[in-house]
Amino acid sequence: METGFLDILGYTIALIGLCPYVMVRFLPADTVTAALFVLMYFINPVYCIMIGIVTSKNVKEYLIFIFLPAIVFTVSYSVIFRSIEPGFIFYGFVYLVISAVTLLIALYIRKKKEQLYS
């Protein structure tokens, strides 16, 4: 099954853009911080790893995918918290690095696998 740009954009907006908004809006104030930490330090990096793997299947068409989590994260957190903090930009950059490193590792593994079986 072919993954399209709109599919990845929708998943990214839903996970990285809307989940924090729902957490801030509907969770009790004393649990929001813990929920956002779980989202920022576990779920978002795992999603960035998945994006890197998907991008490695066709780099020429899918290269824009590795930028989506970083952009959506920076914009959504800036909108939710009504300020552009350097920390948001830093974490967006970290998500970009995670996606790019995963892409490079997946390409390396794919190349080694092709060399092994050819």
C-alpha cells in the first residue's frame, strides 16, 4: 500500500498537533505536565523513527516527510501555549534529527541487505 503525503500529514497533525491540545484542554491541571512529557519524550520520538523508516522506502518522493514532525510540533506547541519558546524550536530540531538519522540508518541497512543478497 502506497503512503501519500496527505496520509502522513494527517497522522502527524493528529498525533503531534491535536494530542497536546486535547491533553491541555481536557486533562486535569495536575496531570497535563506528565502527559505532555510522555508525549514529547516517548511517543513523538517513536513516531519520528517510524517517519524515518517510511521515508527510506522512496527518498526522492518522501524526503519532505522527515520535516513534518518538526514543523507541526513547533507550530502546534507555539499556538497551544501562545508563545514561541526556544525550547519548542529545539525539540522540533531534535525530532528532525531523529527522523534524519533513522532515515540514514534505514538506507544503510537496505544497502547492506541488497549487497548481501545480490
